[in-house]
Amino acid sequence: MRAACYDKNGPAREVLRIVAVDDPQPGPGEVRVKLKTSGVNPSDVKTRAGLTRKMAFPRVVPHSDGAGEIDMVGAGVAASRKGERVWIWNGQWKRPMGTAADYIVLPEAQAVPLPAAVSFEAGACLGIPALTAWRAIELAEAAPGTTLLVSGGAGAVAHYAIQMAKARGAAVIATASSPAKAAIARGAGADHTIDYKAENVGERVAAITGKPAAAGGGVDAIVELDLTANAALIPAALRPRGKVVVYGTGPKAEIPASYCLVSTISLLFFLVYELTAEERRRAVDGVGRMLASGALKHNVAATFPFERIVEAHEAQESGKIAGNIVLTM
């Protein structure tokens, strides 16, 4: 089969190559998926570049997300699963073989049924973006009467988070860096958008919620894409006893510790790859219900053929794509 791989960290154009490798065979409890699409996430390109972790295996086939059809099952897996359309989570997490290939073999639980009405392109957006969004909104305790601030509202995770918060009855304020990105956030259901490059986020939040955070106004929770960049906004935007749900950050962040202490602020960090079995079950089931009912919009912002994987990685690194980037196999 074809597989994209790298055997050292570095720029995509220098280290990524497409090679021929043996077709994988499923073992007990495993399925083989003939991939139709592969998701290109920020964590994939950071890992390849060596920014978050160094080479864990002599050769890595990248990408944790993807979608396709089960074409072979191992011992102990129902034969009826053959031919099933599926989406994948944690494809390359702690494993050398990810979804940037014609086939992937993995435990059958990691191949989740994909409704017929949902495209394979959308299926490649679920493992990291949608599951991250689900867990973030769960931790934020979105509910009727609550207001959430979702940072980077046009991003892959935030686009789903807005929809999931609205489905739970919460009001959503989303930040964005341009009118075009604000339009994407509103399309996902955001009640208000703030252009953080042109507006004062704290002042806008105070105006929307009725009073400043210091006076008991502000949002009930922040769903945070980048704590390093945005921690300073906490005193201006988050009410006392509010929560900051962090799914992304740089290596270090300067926290407004005095405000957080005096105001009893909760900082909740999580990594989608390391959800517990029960957290994963709730997230997979929740996303599955929304898919089955047609309640999720998907923002596939760019697709590349498999042969152009280098360009796909460079597009992800550019930060110019507002939404999900997908390879088609």
C-alpha cells in the first residue's frame, strides 16, 4: 500500500515522503480500514516538526483522524462489520501507523460507525476536533441560562464547540480575527462575535453580559484554544467562580493568579488523546447522536489529494485555513 511517512523531525518538504509498504493485517479484536480520507490537524504537523515531541518510532505514518470502510476483521470481531463506513480516533496516538495511508489497522472500538448521510471528508474531522469540542463543552457545563466565550470561533474545534453549546441551550460569544472568520462562527450558531483585532474583548463581553466581570458580569466559562495568548483576558471576561476549559496552550502561560484566587476561578486542562474510557464513551456517543440526527455542520475548509500531503501540512502550519484540512485518498 501507499503510506506517507517521515523518519526524522523537520519541515514537511524535507522529511515527508510517500513510500510503498506491506498491507497491514488485523489481529484479534482489530479491524482494517480502507481509508477514503485523512484529517490533518495542528497536532499532526507539530509532532512531525518535533515541536511537541520527538521521534517515538523509527518511522511514523502521521495523522490520527480519518474515515473509510472496514474491509477486513480480525478474530473476535463480528464479520458483519466488513463493509461498514467508519470514522477513526487516535489513529496515530502512541502508534507508528496513522491514517496517511491506504489502510490502517486498529482496535475495533477506534473505528466508529459513520452515518450514510455524512461524507468521508466530514468523518475525517471528528476524532480530534469534534471529540475535543464535546469534552470542552461538557466540562464547561453548558446549559440554558449560561453564557460561554469560545476563542477562535472559526477554528476546527471551536466550530463544533459552538454548535454543541447551542444544542445544550447555552448562549455563545465567539472571538475571531476577521469579519470573514466571524461569519463562520455565526454560521455555527454563535449569538455574538468579537473581532479581537479590532475590538476590546473585555468591554464587549461586559456590554453583552450587562456588567463587567469584576462586578459579577462576564461569561460563565471560557473554552480556550490558546491559554498562552489569551490568559490575560480572564479577569476582563470571566465572572467570579467561572471556569476556563483549556484544550490548547503554548509551553508556558502567564496566569492572572490573583484574580483567579480571589474569584475562585477553575482552570480545567484536558488532552483529547488521553480521555478516560468513560469520557471517551460519552463523547463518541454524543457526537454519534448529533451525526445521526443531522445536527452537526462540518467546516471542511480545504481538501488535498494524498499526493499533495506536503502542501496540506504547510497549509495547516500557515494558519490561513479557517476550518478542517483533509486529505482524500
